[in-house]
Amino acid sequence: MVHMTTTTTATTKATDSAVVGFDRVTKAYGDVLAVDGLTLALYPGETVALLGPNGAGKSTTLDLLLGLKNADSGTVGVFGTSPREAIVAGRVGAMLQSGGLMDDVTVAELVRLACDLHPRPYPVSDVLARSGITQIADRRVHKLSGGQAQRVRFALATAGDSDLIVLDEPTTGMDVSARQAFWATMREQADQGRTVLFATHYLEEADAIADRVLVLHRGRLLADGTAAEIKARAGARRISFDLHGSPADEARLHTLPCLTTIDVSGRTVRIQSTDADATVHALYGLGVYPRNLEVGGLGLEQAFVAITAAEEAKQQS
């Protein structure tokens, strides 16, 4: 199990400076424990990715943070108050994947309504421009594409000067250019001291954008650190090469030491190893001479899979 709740600079700050604090929070649905004694804190100016396999408790955690659900035990604090008090004060903006939009209005009308309701609103024209939806301001909401609807949800989440922005799968349906523009805007928000928390299945986004990554598994905090720390501590390295040999050579690869996974696709071999030096040394010892040999660290997605798989194996043993 990889657990890094004390490795980041943010997590060493005083608790009273936290934007968000979960203290031993539990939430169950019948016999299913969606959140299991969760303790964490978020701090000003952080961009934090929330990762986890399906059923890990990400959506429930966000619902608790936003006051949409109440914890069975433990406490959730946002800016030193309850989630609902913080939201009423306009300190939290949220973009939820499941959030519906009013259909029979224009984009501009919907954004104007969000600005009117916010205690510290931005000008409507600024919100439209920042979200990249000025060109579709007069379009009816029910005529929007999936990516356009996501940008409108983002506009609603940032209609006012909120200190915490919570995003659930924010770039689903967006094309590459729209995703890049979206994250550029989010970097600006964090640079201005706002805290950005986003849940995503696009692990390359978490790797590129987040300065802190939280991994949930069965409602518990399994890992907390920078993307680099999580990749480094996943306990494996990636080895790839081309194999030009007999089927017997391929069969012998499975005898290599320190393997966690091995995949042979045509002539390309991809290996994850807990000791890359030992594996490569043994490879040559087998009399197998790889071509185009590459050894590197795991990507965040591979590290995420390794961490969660190890935890599953631990729980089933």
C-alpha cells in the first residue's frame, strides 16, 4: 500500500489554514461503505486531482464536501464553517457531471442568472469569455453539444469570485483544444490563490495539471502526494524492447525476476518490474538480446493501476 499523507508541503501546514477539512468522515448506503474514515485537508492555491476506480467513493466525497449529503460520522468543514454555509456565502463554485441545465433558455440567460445569484458576481461578458462560450451565448441550451454543455457548466461554477472550485469530470466531451483552454483557465484560478479540486478519469490530465493527487480506494485515502511522488513510490519500473527470437525466447521471459506484469504484443515486449536492473541483467543472462531497450518510470496511469491492484490483492489475501 502506498500512503503519502505527509509527503507534500501542503499537508504539513497548520490545520486552521485549511480550505477543506475531512475528519474521520464515514458515509454508508445500506451495507456499502462509500466513505470509510476519510481524513484529509486542502489548502489555498492547490490544484488537487481526486482519483479512484469506479466505486472508490469520489462522487460521495464531493457530495459531502458540497453539502449535498450528510456524513454518518465525522465532520466536514469548508473555510471553517459547514459546507452549506460556505456555499451560501459564495465561497464555493461547483461543476458536477450529473448537474442538469435549464433547457428552454439561452446560454447568456443561464449565465446571467448564475451571476445574479452569486454574492460576488463577475460581469456576464467576462464569464462567457473565460469559458469560451461567447460565440454561443444566444444559443438555446438544449441545442448544445456535449462539450459545449460542459463549458456552460464551467461558466456557472465560475460565475462569481469563489475561493474553492470543485469540478467533477470537467472535460468530458470536450475536444483537445477546448480541454487545453479549460486547464489554462484553471491554472489562472489557482495562481490567483483559489483552490481547485477535480475528479477525473483522464489520468494524463491529473499528471499534467495537479500539484497534488489523492487516490481513493473503497472510501479510504490510499495515496496522497505529488504525481511524481506517486509514480516514484508505486514500486515498479517500466521496461520495453523488441524481441527478435524464437517462441522459446518469449516463453523464457516469464521466468525473469521481479516481474509484476509482462505483455508481449507481436515483437514488442512491455514489462513492469520492481527491480529493473535485476530484470535487465537476467534478460541478458537468458541469452536474449533485446533491441530498442527502454527503461523508465511508470506513468501516473500505470502507477495508479499498480497501487490499486496491490491494495485489492492485499484485501483479498
